[in-house]
Amino acid sequence: MQTMQVFLLVFATFVFFVVFGALAINSTVVESWIGHPPIPVVFAVARLPVSRELLQVSVFLSAFAGLYFTVYAITDAGYRRQFFGDLSRGLEQAIGVREVYRILRRESVAIGPLGDGS
């Protein structure tokens, strides 16, 4: 479940930076930063309105955000308690129910099918 949260955060951050970069930063600014015209991204028959450099920066920033969130989630006791609280209580309950089932099954086998211990 937590892995899905990290991947969702990474994907949402990636999409945000690609859209924001495509809308907010024009190609002349990119060219002045990198020293050459931005390289457009071309798939089979379509040319996308984003550059390779924008995709590279978006991947880097979204991966960094995912790494930061992962470290935060692992080290923050309050987040772990909130996220894993219900999960661990459910797991404890399932283990307890299974243990009771095993004890009852062991006792029913020991008693035998007729109830006389044979």
C-alpha cells in the first residue's frame, strides 16, 4: 500500500512538472539555460510539445520527491502510527483468530470423531 502511495506521488509530481514546465517556460529561456535549442520529444508519428530536457528534469525532480517521501514515511513515527495502525491491528486480529482456530482444531482431533477420545 505504501509503495502505491510513493508511485502515485512520483507520477503526480512528474505530470505536474511536465505540464508546468511546458506552460511556464518557453524555448528561448530553455535555450539560454542549456546553450542549445531544446530537443523535442518525438514518438512514432507524433511530436510532443515538450522537450527531452524538460522530461529529464521532471523525472529527476519526481524521483527525488519520491525518495524524500519514502524516507519521511519510514522515519516519522507519527506517520507510521497513522498509516500502519489499522493495518497492524487487523494483522494482530487475524493472527489471533488463526491461533484460536488451530487450538480448537487440535483439541477436536485429540478428542476424536465420537467425542470419547478414541
